[in-house]
Amino acid sequence: MLKVAVIGLGDISKIHIPAIEESPHAELTAVCDIEESLKNAVPGVPFYTNYEDMLEKESLDCVHICLPHHLHYPATKACVEKGVHVFQEKPLARNAEEGMFLVDLEEKYTDVKICVSFQNRMNATFLKLRELVESGEYGKVIGIKGLVTWFRPKAYYDEKPWRGNMRQSGGGVMINQAIHTLDLMQIIGGDIKTIRGSIDNLFDYGYDVEDTATANIQFENGATGLFFATVTNAVNSSVEFQVILEKGKLTIKDSILTTTGEDGQKERIMEDEKLPGKKFYYGASHANLINHFYSCIENDTDDYIHVKEAQTSMEMISAIRRSSEIKQIIPMEVYQ
């Protein structure tokens, strides 16, 4: 059994901790948070307020990083330097520049595994969509559409001000809500040639992170990507992900994959498992990715989501932000 700890007991830890406790591969050995009031958040598990103390005193195989974005790099670095494997929540870092520090860390400590939590790659609908695209049955990819239309009230930022602080979060809707969609777009589209983006604030909350972003993405293979994300919708609507091919369309919406052939006939292929309750839109694949990573640790295999893979989404966000600032197309080679 792997000895596992969690650093950060905020909202996302409530997804990680049950997955760890239910895993046949792991035992939750310790938890850590600077808030002393959370001491009994996980009954029967040793609690620390300093992760360096925890790393020193506990014999750990893997640590889950569930911290605010600006703490991802220092916490991951501390674990890796102790020889402890890391399962790190998205995003990789606050921007592409900081992401490169983690790329360097991964390259330096080759015996330590760092998996970044892009769990939507493990959704059954996406796995099937990717299989259909790669089969060539529908011809080559012409376009990719990624739409994220969610809602976040002012209280979301007021309760945890780091979310609205550019220095701490690295951004708003792109890095916090829609990064999974950007990640899936680049998996299907492949290498990116250019990005033209625009970001804005449609709600006047007084914070310095964007609540709305759009982008036109040109892929090296000639395909075009349309990305739109906002947290100014009335509700948290389903993410829509569509791939337009020469001989039809593949669409994931409401967690259901459908295909549309040249004859215009739509066919339902499959539906994802959903989380119960209000957080259904997170998807239910965290546990799948976590257990897969544990297997990689136990068997010393490399089939997990590496830092270098996660860096692409950081480069996309930085390019969209820079493009919006200067109102020009950004060549992706600038970040590569």
C-alpha cells in the first residue's frame, strides 16, 4: 500500500480524499493545511500545518497538491526534492514561465514522478472520441470547438481572495475553469501554430482576473480551433466539445458523446459517469486518474500525465493573454 498525504484541504481536496480512501493502492497517512481549524477535517489522520514538517516526519510515497496556484511550484519542488512522487492539481503553474521551472524539475529528478490532474482525459466519452478521430473513419480534423459557460458569483472570489488575485492565481476563467478544455483541444488538434485571443471582464467584481476569454487557434495540420469560456452565464452549463471532420462531427455535450455522419443523422454513442450533487460538471474521472497514477508508481511505468504535457496548456493561456494585450496573433514558437 502506498503511503499518501494531501497538502491543502480546500474544495478540491474533497474530491481527492475520498478517491484516496477508496483506492485499493493507497492509505491516507497525513494531511496538511495552514488553517488550524481544519485539524479534525479528516478524523484519525495526522494533521500538520507545515508541509515541510510533514515531509520530514512522515514516510510518504506520494503527496497530492491541492493548494492555491501560486503554491503549486514550491510545494511540488519540496516533495520532489525529498524523493516523494506528486499528484498535482491543475494548473501546472501560474503561467508558462513558471511552468518551465516544473519542466526543469521533472527533467532533473527523473526517478520521481509528477502527474498533473487533467482527469477529463480519462472521461469515457473523450477516450472514445479520440479513438474515433485517430481511426480515420471520419477523415481528417477540420475544426475543434471548446465552449465553457459557467457562473461564479462575487462571493466565490470574496471567500477566497487568491482566486481573484492575478499574482496568486495566474488568471481567472482560463486557468481555473476552462484549462481542461484547452488541454483536450490541443490533444486532438496537435501542435499549435498561432493563437489570436481576447480576454475581458463582463462582471464588475473589482478583481484583476478575466471572467471571459475567446481565442482562434490555428493548428500546424491546418485545423482551426474556436475557444470560448466565461463564468458570467446564468448557471453552470455543460461544457461542449466538438470535433468537425471531413465526414462528420463528434460532439460531447451534457456528458454524452454523439456522432453526426455526412447524412446528418445523429447517433448517441455513450455517456460519462457523473459526480453526484452540485459539482457534477467537474466530471467523475479524478479517481480513475489517481488510481492509474498509483499503478504507475507501483509498477514504475511512465504512462501518466507528465509536467511537459501539462505545460502546453500554460503556453496556450499565456499566448491568449499576450495576444489580448497587444491585439495581435501570437506564434506559439515564442513559448516553445
